[in-house]
Amino acid sequence: MVTAPTPSHPPHAAADRPAQFWLMKSEPDECSIDDALAAPKATVPWTGVRNYQARNFMRDAMQVGDGVLFYHSSCPEPGIAGLARVASGTRPDPTQFDPTSPYHDPKSPADNPRWLLLDVQALRKTRLISLAELRAHPALADMRVLQKGSRLSITPVEASEWGYITEVLMQGG
């Protein structure tokens, strides 16, 4: 059994910088936490990011070992469904060049790709912490995913928020 990473013990974080944490949204019909856990080495390429701010988080801020809240979105009950970690640096997302992909971008130049991906390694499935439950915790009131109009697929998570959520998961409540 994998224990839940905490702020003092992030999942394989680099020793030369403070731990960073992220919430990454995935539609479960495209890639659920179960799909990620079933993948080879429980690692999946995070394809299809088509927002510049989310892309910039991947490119400029996310590093191998960062903690990830794996969030199911665009489903009957959205919420945190598992814990994961960033497992690679960025590289070009091949779906931007595939005309059969819903993420195809014909304006992205092959010699200077616009869109990137990184690999995410699922660590464990958790009980679902629904959006409604997240909103019910005053300690999480400032979480970006809870802000009005927040639609980004990748958002930073404060260490205090990560710690609170992992504590809630360890307590089972």
C-alpha cells in the first residue's frame, strides 16, 4: 500500500527545492485514475492541454516528483479521485499533429510545437472528494479549483491545501 504523500514527505520531490503540488483534471471517459493505475508503471502522458496558462505551468513550473491531485471532471460527480506525481519533464504533445485527434492543432508548427505534455504517475486511488465536499471545508476556501470561473485543467495547490486534503484522506473523513 502506498501512503499518502504529505507536505513533509512529497512523492519523490527534488531535494533542491520546496515541494510543489498541482491539481490536474482529467475526464474519466478519457483517462480515469483506474486507467492511470492500469497503465504500464502507472504512468500516462498528459495529452490534450490546450490552454496557454496550463501549458506554461507544465513547461515552467512543474517538475518530476511534484505531487498531483488527480481530479475527475466533466462527469456526474467531479472531484479528487487519486494521488499522483509528475513523472517526467515536458515534451511535444503528438496529438497536436494528428489530424484524427480531437486535440489536433493545424497551426502548431512542427519545428516549434505549441503544445506540450508530461507524464503523470498514479500512486493510488482515493475515495472521491467531491467538489461539494471540497467547498464544505473552510480551510480549502482559497483553492483555485473552487474559485468562480476556474476552468483550468491544471492549477497550483498550496502546500497547506495538499496537507489538509491528504490528512482528510488519511482520516477517512
